[in-house]
Amino acid sequence: MTARERLLDLFVQRSFRLGDFTLASGRKSDFYVDCRVTTMHGEGQVLLGQVGCDCIEAAGWRPDLVGGLTMGADPIAYAVAGESFRRGLAIHAFSVRKREKRHGTGRRIEGCFESGARVVVVEDVITTGGSALQACEAIRAEQGSIVGVLAAVDREEGGGEAIAEAGFEVISIFGVAELRARATQLAG
């Protein structure tokens, strides 16, 4: 079993639920994806690092940093940063706050971010694309350069397209159709 296949199984077993759910937007959905129970899981962290680095390498992206809007992006960024170091690539992590701090340095972007850095923005779940685009906006405001957006899961509801329309290449490790298919396969 490959790292991606095992990660798919973990997402299906730990993060993907079928049922009747109300999303943050107020919309109803027949499924819910809570990536955090996989992205914050020990095995999930190791696998995300491996698969995330594989995606970045396959895309030909050469970032200095990886990160996104806290809190969903944080464990993914840390996993990729750790694995990249093990591979000798040293892609460091950062987090984008939802708004600037009102104390200390007043920074909106924390961690290893520096002006001029080439970054991959990460996202746990893409629905509308709003969180990733918010992170991109903050990074651009600090003179960062976005080489691409990497998501763990795309709900396949237009968010990936919205990010692409804003001018960013998007790679999703999994789409919801693949999660559904695997859930059906495992249940059968």
C-alpha cells in the first residue's frame, strides 16, 4: 500500500462522515469532512508530510515555505515542513492569522515567513476557496510569492475553480468523490 492509499483510508475512517449536516455557511450537506482528526493524528502527520512533499515535487514547485490560514492549514504545513527537512529540501512553515495581532509585533503571518519568500499555501478542506484566498491575500500583502495551493480535500463544490480563477495552481490530494468511493468500497 502506498502512502497516498493509506492516507486515503485514514481520511475515510477518521474524517469522512455521511449523514445530514449543517455547514458553517448554513448550507445542508449529506457528508462532512473534519480533516483535523486525520491531520493531527500521528500516522496522518507522517503520511501527509510524505504525500504533500510528493505533490509539491511532482508539480515542480520550488517553495521556500509552506503554510496557510490557521488552524486547518497548520498541521499540514508542519507535516510537510518536517518531511521536507528529512528529504533535504528544508521547506519551512508559517501560519496566517485570521486578523493581525493587537499586541506584540502585530504580525498577521507567524513563523518562518519573510518578505519575498516563495510559498505553497495549504488548506485542509476546499469548499468555496475563501480561506485559501484569504491566506493568499495576506501573503501578497507582505510581498510573498505564491507558487501554488495544496489542499488535503476538495469538496468539489467550485472552490478549487475559484482559486484557479484567481490565478493560482491548485492541487488537491483527494476529492470528495474519491472519499465517497473508498468509503463505499470499505463498507462493502
